[in-house]
Amino acid sequence: MKKYFSLISIILMLLLMACGSSDVEETETDDSVPVDNSTSEPEDANEEETQSETEALSAIMENLDLKVAAEQQGTTIDFKFQLINKNEETVDLMFTSGQQFEIKLFQEDELFYQYSEGKMFTEALVEESLAPGEFKNWAESWDMIEHLEPGEYQVEMTLLPAEINGQQVEGEPLQQTITITLEDTAADEDGPFRSVDVEGENGEYTVTGEVNTSVGVTYYEVEDGHNYLVEQTEIPVEGDGWQEFQIQISIDEDMLPQNGAVVMLLYTEDRSEQRPVQLEVMP
């Protein structure tokens, strides 16, 4: 009888131990479940803010009107940019260097001219502000150092602001490609101006060359794309036929543009013959 009672006691103890072990395991299993306290709200907020800034910049860009032009003048090609602010607020452009634009002239896959090639630009930040309705012009002239065959060429013209209203500009949204038809530059020798050369800087320039007096009185003027720096002045020559000339230009430093080109224009009295001559590029 005692043996039977002992056996029952042992069985009951084993059952109790099994139940306790199961509870512990269950409890440990429940405690081991990780609690995820993370939240995606900050990430979503950043994405919404970035999207809002992108949309704001896109709206500003839609109301910036870029106009470009390229025109041949004998052996020279004149390039012009104009950016008009059609927004209802002031637009601030920030450039990371003195290079505010790029120009490339090519035909099919062959590049014949790139404005930045061989040039050094200041690394200082350059800022330009355009009030509502205001515009800014940029100009550049290239005196072709090699003879280009007559025909159609493509001109890619790009303004290069790094930021607009403090927002980083991605890609090159202010870019246009136009077509220019070049005429035979060899015919320029028949024009009234030839062998034109420029020396000097910072407002003091010496321009030399030859002019054919058979076309009558000829003139020059100097401008920066916005203002006349030197008004119409007769080119000082005497005699008949081809005559050498030398022109001394002196412009006050406070009249010089902070950015852009100082260009002299040589022309006949009726302006049927014109020859732009780049004196200096600022800065």
C-alpha cells in the first residue's frame, strides 16, 4: 500500500514540474517577442519637405524665360543670352565661379568651339538678382581662328547657376540649342576692316588694324551689352585705300561691368558693314 501511495506521489510531482516548465517556456517566449517602437514619420516628413522644395523650384523655373541668339559677323560669331524673370517675386541666382555660361558650337558630332576651353575663371561666388519683370543679358564674341566650311551648325548655350533662391539646381535646365548658318568667312577680306588686334585690360585698350577708306567714313563704339561705354567716334585715318589705324580706349573702372564682355563695334556710316571686336571678358 505504501509503495502504491509513493508511486502516485511521484507521478503527481512529475505532472506539477511539467506544468511549471511549460509556463516558464511560454512566459519566456512571450517576453522574447521584440517590441517595434520605430516610426516612419520623420522619414516621411523629410520626403514631403524635399518634394515641396522641388515643386517650388520647378514653378520658379517655369517662369524664367531664357532667350539665346547666335549671329555671324564676318569672321566673328556673336552669342547673346537674355534671362527674363516672369515670376511675381525676386529670383536670386548663385554661380560658383566667374563662369556664368557655357557655349558649344558643333556640327553633328564634331566640336569646333567651346567657350570655357583654355580659360581660367575666378572661384569666388557670383550672385545675380532679378526683380519681377527684370532681365539680364550676357554676351560673348568668338573670332574664328580657323576657317569653317559654310553650312548649318548647332549652338548649345547654357546658363550655369548652381542655386536659385537658395535651392540647388539639378542638371542644366537653362539650356537651349539653336541652329546657325555660317557663310564663307574667306569673303571677309573684302570687307572694310582687317587684321584687327587688341592689347590691354581693366579699361585701358589699344586696338590696331586696317580699314579700307574707299567705303567712306567709318566709326567705332564700345558697349557691355547694357550700356554704351564709348559713344560713336570716327576711326582716325587719312589717305585712300587700305590704311592702318590705332585706337586708344580708356574707360573708368567704375563703368566696367562686373560680369560680361566689353565689346567694340567697328562699322560704316550706314552700318551695312560691321565688325565686333571683344576687348575684355569680366571678371
